[in-house]
Amino acid sequence: MLRRIRIILASAMFIAITLLFLDFTGTLHHWLSWIPKLQLVEAVLAVNVIAIVLLVALTLVFGRIYCSIICPLGILQDLFGWLGKKQKKNRYSYSKEVKWLRYPVLVLFVIAFFAGIGTLVQLLDPYSTFGIIAMNLLQPVYQAGNNVLASIAEYYDSYAFYHSDIWLRSLPSLIISAVMLIVLGVLAWRNGRTYCNTFCPVGTILSFLSRFSLLKIRFDAEKCKSCSLCSKNCKSACIDYKTHTVDASRCIVCGDCINACKHDALSYQAHKAHEPHKPHDAEGLSRRSFLLSSTLLATAALAQQKDKMMDGGLAEIEDKAAPKRQTPLVPPGALSLRNMEKRCTGCQLCISECPNEVLRPSSDWLHLMQPVMSYERGYCRPECHRCSEVCPTGAIKPIDLEVKAATQIGHAVWIKKNCIPLTDGVECGNCARHCPTGAIEMVPSNPDDDESPYIPAVNEAACIGCGACEYLCPARPFSAIYVEGHEVHKEL
């Protein structure tokens, strides 16, 4: 029963959080955006007291069920382990805790955490690792599948699905996610939860609490026949059948050992206070089940990749190239670059959810995979604040649309050598027409000649840095006007 409940809850949680990363329609985050806020590192960064207290209480009562039910990376490893088990059963064995590696990794994580070394935090945080895998590897596959359905639906004059571009947001992020998936897959396929109990800082932190949990996997030595099936089925390598002990600091309460035992020598129970603390003296309380609430929804829609933008199906339009910004752009609600550096774990949920294709992983090696903005494929629309709704850490704080429309994240800069009225001698004014704040005005290039070509003049004090001017500028490959970021945002 314990194992079945764990599988049901873990499956529900894993499917829900995966769909949250895959969905680009903006539907699921209204119901499922609470799930990332239950992740431990994200809860600490967001100072989410309720989530922290809940996770601590769950661990002190049930043990490390966080790792087997709530953590998506842990569940992903179980999937790989299950595939390995199909090939060879009873393949695990007991091993001692690798303290010389486990605790230095935790210390390194804490140092990186406080020093603002985002790349290290992102690579060690299990939720962020799963996020970059889901966003970079799973979402394109999900979109491609939807694109096939969209094409079929279009053939039958149905609009139940719509096409979505599949594009490369960041090559380094793609490579890192592929390498992480391969490494985790091999480790889990061969040795089960090696990553969780050796490298994962969250697992190490929870191990301090799980030692004192009320409910644990316990031996009845009188029933045990020393068949070793429990040890051979323990993916955490924490059961020593010879001494009838279970290392509670590494046990993730998966229930596989209880399911494998043919003599009912193992049970999940509380240790009575009046009994001596010996495994063989523990009398069985009935097996305890645990419940966590989760929500599942199905998703629909998605899309087909378009290799080239076409104008009326005739003229090919050259893709825009990203300008070199002196200061990175981060979304309204991020408050400042410093706040983003300190709080963002690089899970890339905001990137996968951005409907305007503005967000992408940073290529800065110190803050690799943290979101930055660029306007080659769209601009930050005033009516959208989805990234602030889904961010679980407070790196992008919730922001009202009215406040967003008055928040200056950067300012527009005009590049004379790219401007079409000067290079091609034709009228334009796209940037001024589409500026939502009226910060751009078209003025004569020669102040003394009203007949001279009109060029944009930017009022930096009124510009909010939304990028509409940069995105809609017809100049290719580099726009004649681009947005330079601000280190600290301010409200106009």
C-alpha cells in the first residue's frame, strides 16, 4: 500500500509540474503555479514561510517523502531506475554514506548561494535542473507533436490546435540540459538514487531532519531471514540487512523494500516511546499511508515550426540579430539585476511560459540560464505579466499591469547608421507609431530643413524599455533602435 500511494502521488505531481513547463498556452499556470513554490530552495529564496514549515513538518513526520513525491528530478530518476530494473532485477546493494563528497557539495552550494554565483546554484538545485531539461528538451518534442495535430486539424478545417514556433533559445542551455539528462539517466539506471544521496544539496539538508522522523522503515529481526531482497531493491542503498538497520537520512520512503520482502520483516511505522531503541524489539503498528494534495489537468494545443518568416508568401524577411547590450534586460517585477542574481535559480519556468518569446537563458557564464530579455521575436506587451505569476522564488515579483506599464526597465537607443529614412531614403516612423508611452517622436534629421528625412528622437524619461520599437523596426539584421537595460528598475 505504501508503495502504491507513493507511485500515485508522485505520478500526479510529476505530470502536473511537467505539463506546467510544457504548456505555452498560458492555461495551466492558473491552476498549477503553486507546485514550484513547494520546492525547498525556491521556498527559501521566496521566504515562503508556509511552504518551508510544511516541508519541515512533512519530513519530521514521514521522512524524506519530499524526494520521492514532490521533487520532479527525484521522480525522473525513479523512471530511469525503473527502466534499469526491467533489464536486471535485484541489482542494488548496501553502501555506506559518502560523507567526504556529500557534505562538501552542500558547503559549495551554500557558498554559491550567498555569493550570488547563479550557475553553480542552478546546476545543483534539483528543481532547476529538471526545469532546464523540461524546457530545452521536452517542450520542443511536445510542441512538435502538437504541430502534427495542428496540421491534421487544419486539413479538416478545424482550429482546435494552433501552430507554435520551435526555436533555439540558448545553445549552452541546450547542451547543459542534454548532458545533465544523460548523466542523471546513467546514474539512476545503474545505481538508483546516487545523485540524490551524494550530490543533491536538498537531499543532504533534508537528511538532517529525516533522522528524527516519526515514521520510518523498520525491521522485525525475528521475521527477517537475511535473504537480502530488501537491500537488493533499495535504490538509496541505505538498508543493511546484516545488521537489520535502515539509514533514515538516505531513505526516501519509496516502499520498494517492503514490497520486496517476502517475510513481512519490514514495516513503515512509528517507534513507541516505551520500547527500547532496537530494530527487533519494534512491534508493528499498522502500515501508515501519507497523502499530499495535487491537481491534474490536461492540456491542448501546440504548434509547428516555421523556418522562415514570409511577407505575403513572397518576400523572405531576414531574421533580426540581437544587439550587444551593455546592461542586461530583466522583466518588470525583477526590481534589479542584483535581485535577479540573488534569487533566481534558473529553472526557466518563466522562459517556457513567456507568450511573446521575449525571455531566454542568459549566456553570461556567471549567471548562465537565468532569464534575460531580447526583442528579436516579440516585445514585452503591456497586458502580459505571466512571468511574475509563475516565478516561485521572488526573482520576478508579482506585479500589477498598471504598475508594469509605469516601470522603467531600460531605455531606447537610436542607431543612426541603421535607420531606414537615412540609409534608404524612405519614410518610416514605425518606432514612434507603436511606442505605448509616446516616448518617441519623429523629428527632421536636419533641424533647419523641415523637408529632410524624419528620424526618431527618444525621451528617455518616458521610455519604459518594453521593446516595441526594437521589435517592430524594419531594419535588418540589426534594428535602428534598441533597448539598453537598467541595473535598477524605477517606477515613472
